[in-house]
Amino acid sequence: MSVKAVVFDMDGVIFDTESLALECWLKVGERHGLENVRHYAMVCIGRSTKDSTEILKRAYPDEDIGSLWVECSAEYKKRIENGGLRLKKGARELLEWLTDNGVKTAVASSSAYDGVKDHLDRTGLTGYFDRIIGGDMVENSKPEPEIYLKACEMLGVPPDQAYAIEDSNNGIISAYRAGMIPLLVPDIVKNTDEVRAMAHREFKDLFEVRDHFEEL
């Protein structure tokens, strides 16, 4: 088996949560009369809560960003509780294939560990992963390579022998800087030509990723 380890981003890769979070920010932004919310929410995709907070503070210096986060989180949680947590196409099937073939797996998400664990538990996916790393478990978030280097270390696999599945520009840059094999599965973020060049391959969904692994 030539596939030794696969590390997944979560939002926009395993779950269709990038669009959900964007909807929540747009609603909160409209409630407070904020301008260019879509732009800044898109800039924050793939970054930790800490980094996203700093971006929003610079964008809206007169706003209480902490309170906005609380509102957005409450809106997000309400939608999740009402069945809004949707798997991306092929996610469960790819994880089943990796498990059946003895491939080591991890999640390396910019979201906080508790939120990642909650989403995986809700959908019955927790058992598919050997390790779970949240953005609050590292000092420097994506696009820095720290979280992916930590994932590879925890899995006991050299970065150049591990695949990273990402959707965002920040995520691909992070995996590339870590020396991994980045696979791009685009979601709502428009990927730059520079980032697409960093990706080893680009796929339309996780079914295609599974098919690619089967051919290796």
C-alpha cells in the first residue's frame, strides 16, 4: 500500500460547513449593519479563531468582535442542531476505504478541538481517525505548517509520505510548507493559480480522491 497516511482538513472538506458559517456571518453582519462581511468572512476561511478575530478587529475597529463571535456561534449552533451539518460528497466512503486498507488518518482543523470532536461525534466519524488536532492545539495557524507537522508527528509518518486533503488557499499553503503531498478539493473559496500549482492533484470530490488512491 503506497498510501501511508492521510490528514484531512475538516471545514469544507469533510463537512459542508464553510457555506454554513458564511451564512451565519452574513446574518450577523446584516443585523449590525456591517459592510463587506462576505469578503472578510472569506479571508478568514482556513484560519484559526484567534487569527480570524484579529482580521475582524482590523476590519471593524469600532465593533465588539467578541460579541459578534458569540452571536455567530449561537446562530451556527442553532443550524447544526436543526440538521445543518452535512457531509461532503464521498467523505464517509473515502474514510471507510482508508480504514479498510489500514491507512493512518488524522484531522488537522483550524477550528477548535471541541468543535471538531463534536462534529465528528454527531456524524459517527470519530472512530475513523487515529488523531484529531484542533487549531487551539498549535501556536501558529494555517497557512503556517505547524498543525500539519504536528499531525504527521502524532501519526509517526514523515511529512513527505503523508497526503493532506484541503479546500482553502491557506490550507494548501500550510500542507505544502510542511512538505506533505497536498490534494486540493475546492469548496467555496476561489483558489489562486499559485495555490493550485502547489497542489499535487486537484479533484472535484472525495470520491475522486478515493479512486485516485485505489490506482496507486
